[in-house]
Amino acid sequence: MDNMFLNACKNAQKGIVEAFLKKGGINVDKRDGLGNTPLYYVCSKGAKDIVKLLINAGADVNLANNTSETPLHLAARAGSKEIIKMLVDAGADVNAGNNTGQTPVFYSVLAYKTETALYLITLGADTGVKDNGGYNIFDHATANGMRELITALGEANTVQKDDHGNTPLHQAVYNNQSETVMALLKSSAANVNELNNGGVSALILAVNNSNMHVADLLIKNGADVNLHLHNGNSALHYAAGNG
């Protein structure tokens, strides 16, 4: 019966779920071979009515699967603020990390859910935590061109670096996110000449990408065209080499 109940949740069959719960004797935290629970599946489906039923029946909101994903990770990816609120109100850990070190707010950012990410932050999501790759949500937001989130996260984040020494500006330039570059420059141009661990500036990345529009933006905001790298070359050298 537990497996039938799990399948009903997996398919978001509210009537069947209600019938099982009314009958009683069901393990609401039954896990399948992947470690996924009924609550995990209904959160992935965005089935808020069934989420409420399971929580009221005593489902463990923090029970993770084999990759350490919790129901809140799935709700964050789906962008359901109603489900997120129900889970957090029931005690869900907003900063639970999966086996790659990513918390629920990472899932919302990677799914381009700006409003969801901001909502999780108001609930206590840690914006400074880094995943196993050495990146935090600001890094991912920059790479994804999420200007609203970048602006909301504030000026303090524009000077931080990832484990490779790249600033958010480096990342935006590398990904040819010109609008994100503009948002970062408006927030703070103080780091426009920062070098990463390889001794590369944002301007040199732009030149190497042959993105003259971004290069022009950087120069207008104080990028030093004569700044030399560890190998003695400057942006002018690379521009000449690219013709």
C-alpha cells in the first residue's frame, strides 16, 4: 500500500492520496529507490493541495533523497512561493545543501526564478554560501544574466571573487552578458580593473571574445587599456592580435 501511495503522490492524484490518508496506516515518508519521498514528488509537481495534506499528516519536510535534495529544493526550482512558505513554516531548512553544496536558493537561480530567489532570501537563505564548484548564487545570477537579482543582492557582492579569482564582472564579460555588465558597472565600477588568478582583467576577456561593445563599456567606466598581465601583454596587444 505504501508503494501505491507513493505512486499516487508521484502522479499528483489528490483524490487517491486523500483516500489513503483517510484510511490510515500509511507511511507518509515512504522512500523509493532514489530516496524520493511522497512530499518530494508533490513539490516537484507544484501540487500545493497535496503538499498541505502531507504536511498535516506529519510528513518530514527535511527528509532528503540519495543526492541530498530536499522537497524545498524542488519547490525552489518550480518557483512555487506558496509551497515554499508551507515547507518553511513546517520547519524546512532553507539552507540545506545537496551533494554538490547547492541550497534551495541555488535551484531557483539556476531555473531563472528571480522572484523565488528573492523570496528565499527574505526567509533566511544564505547568499554567501558556495557550492562545490566554488560559486555562490551571485556568481550564477551573473552568468545567467539575471539583472534584477544582481541589483537586489547589492553592491557588496560586486567585489567578491570566486575560487578562481573571477569577479562577477569577469563572469558577465566571459558570458557576453552586456546588460549584466552594465548593471554591475552601475552598481560599482571600483573593481573594473581587478585581475583573476590567471592575471586576466575583464577588459582582456572582452577583447579575447571580440566583444567590442562590452570592451567599450568597460573602457568608458575606467578600464585600463594599458594594464599589463603577468605575461607582459595588455588589452591593446590582444586587440592588435585580433586585428
